[in-house]
Amino acid sequence: MKGLNAARVLLLDDEPGEALPIIKAFSKVGVPVAYFDGRPGQTPRNRDKLRGIRLAILDMDLGFGGPPENMASTMLQTLARIIRTDNGPFGVLIWTKHPDQKETFARFMFERSELPKPVFVVMLKKADFIVGSGAAKRRFSINKLSTEVVKVLAETSPLEFMQVWEGSAFRAATNVTNTLAELSKSTADNLDQWKRQWHDETLKLLLVISRAQAEAHHTRENCIPSLFLALNPLHSDRMDALVKEGSRELFRHIDQIMGSTGSSAIERRAKVNSMLHLASNDLDKFSPGNLYIPAGRRPSIFPAFKDMLRNSINGDEAAQQGNLELVIRHGRQCGIEITPACDYAQDKMGLSRVIIGFVLPHEHKKLVKKADFLKPTGPFYLDGEGTPPGAYNLYVDSRYVIAAEPKAVKQLRATARVRPQLLADMQFWASYQAARQGVMLLSDKP
């Protein structure tokens, strides 16, 4: 069942007979539903709790009755057995005719629950969505429910944007899977032959893809990770192809987004930058882009921090000494492995090339002067040994590109790994700085 857990709608109702028409209605429009009746024995194990639910449809009375406070408490306890605390943003649709039940649930959800706060809580009457006359013709109307949900989502643009993007991500992954599966040609005369040929040919293709990603470092241990890494760009390509379609679905939210002027908090922007450009997996491996921020003694391959900051501090002569002390106090030296990725992949690397620099809390950025030999990047969110949680700017210095034995660099523990896009930019910049010889020109000044 691995890889099949993709439901993003939760239905919680103690009456299966009332839940089934709702499940069928959602299924008819291609929306999978995770259904629970609320009994403890029917909820997931801790490791299987749901994550990524975007709409929770709840019947407030799970069969225990009582005042609104009791119902709300029972519902929160039940939800906590089903949804993970890192579920992410979601909305709640409550089946009830009693406004006090909705208000009590919303208050309890905010004050007492460890679950994420719902971005909306709406109250609807289940009977309003049953259409048709006669027992045989009565059915649940997904169209009427969809109309009501769309009205709510119109007021919560961020949630609908995110769930449409998530849906595009799933479609893009499906498109990659289907395209790769169709590459296997068959001359089979029956289904059994076709299954064997498809199995064998697809395995051969997966091996070729895995080897192409890992090259000289291909092993049993990195076979599957190499496949995933190779498929990621294909997924990104299919995502690009779905941008126009997804944009049309969200057209009505443009005015809300464009009207949300004002600056977003620096720490939030720093966290997004870190997601974009700093990887945090497999940091125990020696790899191009590894970012080293030593927390203890200065590594022998690093220059003295004070010497490295020469000509890098802002201010006049009187202010520079104080600014230098602040940078040394709050900043941390760092190094980035900028050896070409192809040399590493093909196992042709001689010496390791590391460009030295430093990280400094964003609030102190005015202490550092603008200079051709310094490349500032960021802000990034860092939270590690030697770097208290916060937004940091990263500076690399083209005057300090060192060559060291790989075994000396491997002794360092990477804090993060600079992703290929930013790494290539840094490599290009460092190469240009190394080749810069200056140009003699006669100035137009007298």
C-alpha cells in the first residue's frame, strides 16, 4: 500500500449509511475520501495518521450526545487520533443545525487542540444537500456542496492556491510515471508475456536512469535514491507544463493576492530561501555544495577570521574597529565545496576546492561593505550549532578559494548543502573573479 496514501478529504460520521452517499458523490468527481466512524478501534495507528488533509467534514454528534462542550471535546479527541499535528492548513465543514455547536468547536479547536488551526469553520445542514424525491431517488448533491465550499474558499485564497498546486504536483508525478511506463515496447502474444516483458524492460530502464544519475558512485545503497533524484527534474518539467491550466483555476484570486501589499517578515522569507537553495539531507556525505559552518575550533584549512575580514567592514576608520568586533562576535566563518559536480560524479577529483566566507545575522548586514570580492546571498534561515535560530546573510570571498585534500574536508560536518542553481551561480562568480584582470581606459574626467 506504499505510495497510495493520497486522500485529502476526511469524513467523520458515526452513521455509515449517511456517509456512503457523500463518499460516492466525491468519488464521482474523482476526489478520494478517508472515512472514519469515530470508534477508537477504527482510527489509524500513530505512524499511519493522516497528513495533508485539506477539508474535514465532521458530524458533530458521534453518537454520544450531550451539551456542545462535550461534543466538541469528543470531536477534538477523535480528530487527534486521525490527523497528525503537522497536517498543515485545512478547513472544517460541520454538519449541524446548531450554531452553538459550531462556535464551541471553533473555540475549543483554537484553545485546546495541538492540531493546526483550521483556516475556516463553516456550518451546514446535511439535509440541505439531499436532492430527489422518494427513497430510491434521493441522493447527496456534490454540486451543491461544491458551490458552498467554493464560496468559502473565495475568502481563503491561500488554502485553495496550495491545494490546487498540490493537485498539480500529483498530476505531474502521474504524468512522469505514465510516460516512463509507456517507453517499454512489447511484442507479446498474450497478457502473461506482456507482463514479463514490461517488468524486465522497465527494470532495465530504471537501472540506466539510476546509473546516469550516480555515475562512478553508483552502488546498491544509492540505487533507489539516485532514481528519485533523476526523476525530480522530470517532475519539475511536467509541473511547468501544468502552470497555465492551474492558473486558470485560480484566476478569481488574483486581486486578493495582488492587493496584499506590504513586506513579509524577514524570517519567513529566509525560510523560503532555505527551502529553495539549501538542502538538509545526506549531510554526512562529501558532496559538491556542502556548506560548512564550524561551531568549535577553526579548521586548519580556514584562514583566521579577523584576517579574512580585511577590507570587508563598513564605516570610516573610527567605526571600523567596532564594526569588526560585532561581525566577529555575531558572525561565523563558513566554507562551500565548489568542486565541479562532474569531477565528483566521475570520480576524477584531485584536490577539493572550497570557497571561504562567513554568515552574519541579517540585522547586522550594514556592517559589511559592498566589494567586488564579496558575494552576498540570502537571507537564509539557519538553526544549528553555532548559529542561533534566525535569518542570516551568506558572504563568500573570492580572495579565499582554497585547495585541500578531500580527506581534510571530509572531517568537517556539513550544516547544509547548496542546491545546484545557487551553487552554479557561485562557481561562475568565483571563476570570473579569478580571471578578472582589469581594463585600462582613459577616463573622461579631467
